[in-house]
Amino acid sequence: MKGNKMDRRVKYTRMVIKESFINLLEKKDISRITVKEICENADINRATFYVHYSDQYDLLRKIEDEFLENIKEHLGELDEKNNQNDAMLLAEKIFEYIKENAKVCKLLLSERGGLNFQKRVMMLVYDRLINELTDNSKVTKEEAEYVYLFTITGCVGVIQKWLDGDMKESARHMAEMVIKLTMGLINLYRAGDSSKPLKKTK
């Protein structure tokens, strides 16, 4: 029983610390946020903060880790056959998760969150997309990496615009849009039809 109470206490403490930090991060850059401010807003002492985090940068990293771990769990549910219907359902679940965590996601994908987080998001689907592009096709790995970067940065931009627009479109609508754009580009390259990559110039 004591263990359960302790777990709840730890979860609550971490929750108020995160909320305090996120509220501050909405107003100013992380370099201007102090542990003292976080603790004052969370109504805890600094000793309690340091039990869980070393500083504000460690706190941000832990928030990123938690967010990415949840996205990984969703990605792990995708069938190995990479069926488009499964991909659609998965994308919809991811957009639903983003909507449920819109405040933190918006911050992480903004300049306040930094480019490092966006790169980590991109790496989540790197192998999957590169393999999809190069498997049984004439697309080289180098070309696939360009397509990958174009696709993923585009997806990040779509998510940012959706969040900035207060998520008026449904998660299903956004999932369909992203899947159509992504699969359309991948299929175009794999088909090797009228749109061939430009030849390298010396």
C-alpha cells in the first residue's frame, strides 16, 4: 500500500514540475528559465526537484523522451507488411495522441523545443521509410534519403500548422492527408515513371 501511495506521489510531483516548466517555456526560452522559478510555480522545494531532474535541460530531455517513447509504441503496432490501411489507422492514432498532448507537442516542435527534438522525431521512422523506398526498386539509398528528409520535414510542418490552427481538422482527416502525400511520393519514386531523378552534374 505504501508503494502505491509513493508511486502516486512521485507521479504527481513529476506532473506539477512538468506543468510548471511547460507554462514557463511558453513565455520564454529555456536558457532564461531557472530551477527556482520552476519550483516556485510548482510549489515544491528545490531538493524535491533535484530528486527527479538535474536541471531544466534534463527536464526537457525527459519530457522529449516520454513523448517519443509513446510515439514509438504506436509505431510498434504497425504491421510488418506495412499495409496502407494499417498505416492509416496508426497515423490517426498518432494524430489523436498529438491532439491529447497538444500543448507540450506544440512547444517541442517550436523553436523553444529546438531542432534536436525534430531530428529525433525524424529518426523514428528512418529505417522503415528508407527500406520502403529502396526495397525492390531502382531508387538508391542516397536518393531515398533525400525523399525521406523531404517527406518527414513536410510532415513536421503539417503537424505544426495543424497545431497552430487549433486542430480544427479531425485526426482522421490529417492522417489521410499525410498518408496520401507520403505514399504518393514513395510510389512515384518506386515506379520510376515520368518523374526521374535529375542526373548528377560534374
